Amino acid sequence: MKAVLFTIATLFSINAMADQCQAVSQAEAERAALLLQKNAVITDYCEPCNEGGAKVSKVSVVNKVKLETIKLGNQYYTEVKVNGKSVDLAYLFVQVAPNRSVNVAKAINCETLDPSTVSSVIDGNLKTIRQN
């Protein structure tokens, strides 16, 4: 029984971490869309993922940004979709200089569950330059 409860608790905690800034306010989504304009270079980078191992990262170019309203419980939120895929802004970085990318969630003031696990700025080697 304890194993089942532990598994359920773990799944919920992973889900909470993974979806920190996926469902945001309309205003936050609109600010994110401005940052992610067409042809922006973005990096999906999850620092807390795979603790002790390699960090998850993927670099791509934004072709299309779409905002979609969703209902969670009795509340309406907005999801940002990049190239047709819903993204968690807490782990999405947009390139602002040749070797510098900023965290989209922090740039739009989306509050993350544990700010210490989400970098503000990373370099081309995925190293934290500065943390707030």
C-alpha cells in the first residue's frame, strides 16, 4: 500500500514540476508570444530533469506561435503552442544574443514552483549565467 501511495505522490509531483508555466494568464501568454516571434531560436532546457545525469535540451527555430484557451477546473487559462506543440515556459529559453538565452517564464514574470531550479539566463553550452 505504501508503494502505491508513494508512486501516486511521485507522479503528481513530477506533473507539478513539469507544468509550472504551461497554463498561464492571457496577458502572460501574449507577452510570451511577443518573445517567441517567428524565426526565434529557442532551447527547451530542463535543469531539474534527470537529476544527477545529463540535462534535457533541444534547440529549434520558431515557425509558428499560437495561443489556445483551456479550462482547468473552473478557471480559464492560455497555453502557448510553439510549432504546434504546447510548451512549458518555465523550461523554454529564447536566444537574445549569439551566446545568450533568457528564460521565457522569468521574462514574463510567470511564477515557478521552485525558482532556484529554473535559470534566468543560459549560455550556448547550457551553463547558468545568472540566477534570480
